[in-house]
Amino acid sequence: MNTDKMPELGFGMMRLPEKDGAPDLARVCAMTDAYMESGFCYFDTAWPYHGGKSEPVVREAVVARYPRDSFFLATKLPGWELKVPEDRDTIFSRQLERCGTDFFDFYLLHSVEEGSHYEAYESLNCFRWGAQKKAEGRIRNFGFSFHGTPELLEKLLDDHPDVDFVQIQLNYADWKNPLVQSGRLYEILRRRGIPVIVMEPVKGGTLAALPPAAAKILHDADPSASAASWALRFAASQEGVVTVLSGMSSEEQMADNLRTFRNFRPLTEEERAVLRKAAEELNGGVPQIGCTSCRYCCAGCPQVIAIPDVFRALNAARLYPGDRRADDLYRRAVSGPRGTASSCIACRRCENSCPQHLPVVSLLQEAAERFDGSAAL
């Protein structure tokens, strides 16, 4: 894989600004223009993002407006949609149509981890299929996004050593997280010389809106730097990282990220020490739910619970027990046709689809006990 022209900042098309329940095309186009004009050109989408609307928006905002050789386009094969081998080509053809392209610069097996996803990719020979698509010129670089254990990653790379890259969740808060194990996954890839693409460098926005004590540590070290910029610089400062994806959902986030990467400065040893201190405070303070708002849990919820929004309210309640804003967040999370936390029937579809391996059902029970008895819904 030739990484010479890879941009350090990738535009993740997972959390785009919305209007009337769909990505706001005008705003996405404006953000795309700002991004491209700054010299960056890597767009990352996927089959399920925005309920299947992200890939078509990429076509309208990027593919239809810029020469095909001026940007990199990445998308992913959804293992949970695969039942028979023919599904691979059916979905792939649909993605080419959705994105308005003849090929993908980067194509990934989506969310490989222990369980049904991994089993589907192996039983349907998806790694061999990807290599065939690469030989046909329909894929330029083939890899996978990973949410499993270091042991599974080692096995995958032993079994499939010819992948061009691997995408992992990597941020300073999860470096030693026993569930995510960012540090161990990164070290495996570095040892094997495999290029790394980073997802969740800001942990779904969590590292952009830190608890006060952790935020003060970063502010005292550099009052001019945003919390998000610290997280992005941490990820991009690791050797072997070729692109850091940021799921930008506003013009302000785009502007801040572009400032960080236009004149990128790797972290100094002193700054690394500051981040270690912030991580210790973050991980040792009030426990927060490590939800990144990917919303994979929402798609199959029979009670239509907006789980990430409920968790946002619960995190606020944990941090500020007496603040009524947590109740306001919860009311918005369960408004309209959406279910309350107490409507959960413990089917655990959410837990089976959660890349962070969260105990969603028990957390919803905590939210139900905190909110449903007192919130005026």
C-alpha cells in the first residue's frame, strides 16, 4: 500500500449534520469544500451510516463535484447483512451505485470482532473475495475495521497476512482500556508493519467535551488548544498511522480540525505526559459510559430506544447529580415515537451489535431508575 499521498485527516461521514432526519446536503457540501480546499481528500463512509443515506450523500457532495482522481473513497462490507455468498456482490454493486463510482480506493470488512461478524466473514470467504475484487481493480486497497481482542487480531493477520491496512479505535483514553486495548492492537500492527487507519480518535466526541477536572489539565497546559485537538494530535503522532478519521458534524468542528492538521505538530514528550495525566483523571474520576454514538444499537431495537441519547443523559446525571439539564436531555432522547429506558425488553440485540461491548441492558436499567420515576415525559 502506497501511503505517500495519504492525508493525515480523514473525513468520517458517520455523524454528518442533519436536516429533517437526513444528512443536510448543503452543509455537507460546504464542509467538503473547506476540507478539500485545505488539501485533505480521504472520505470514509459505510453501508449503515445515517440509516443508509451516507453513501448517497458522498456521491452528491464529493463524487459528483470533484474529479475522481482528486480524493480517496472508503466504504465497508456489512457482515451482518451477509447470508449467502451472492450477498457480497449484491451489496458491493449497490454500494458502487450509491456512491456513483466504478471502484473504491479503500474497502473494509466492517467491524470484525469475535462472534457472528467474524464467523460470517470467514464462512463466506470474504477475505478471498476482497482479494479477487482487488485483482479486478474494483478495490485498490483491502482491509478491515476491528473491534475485537488482540488475540483475534493476531489470528486474523496470521490467516490473512496480505491485507493492506487495518482500521482500529485509537485514542489516549482507550490506550490501556481493558475492553478496547488500543495500545495492544496498535503494537501488533506496528510489529507487523501494517499501516493503521484510526477511528474514534475523539471517542465519539467524549474527548472533545471532557469532565471539568480533565479539561482543566489540558487547558492549563495550552489555553489556546481545544480538547479535540489534543486527542487528534495523540492519534496522528503515532508512527505507522496514515490517516486519522474524524466524524465531523458541524462547520465549527471542521474548522477546528483543519487548524490542527494544516500545520500539524507531533506531540512532544511533555505533551504526552499531560495527556497521560488527563487520561488518569478521566478514567479514575466519575465513571462515564464509553458510548461513541455509532448508533449500531438503534437499528434493531424493537422498542425504538435512542440508546446513545439516553446514555448521554445518564452520563450528565452521573457527572452533575443535581443538575436538571440531565433530565432535559433525557426528555429529548425519549420524545416522539422513541421508547423510554424502562421500555427495554432485554432482547440484547443492542449488546450484540455494540463495538464498545457495553452492558447496554443494565445501563438502560440504571437510566430507567434515574429518569423514568421522576422525569415528566
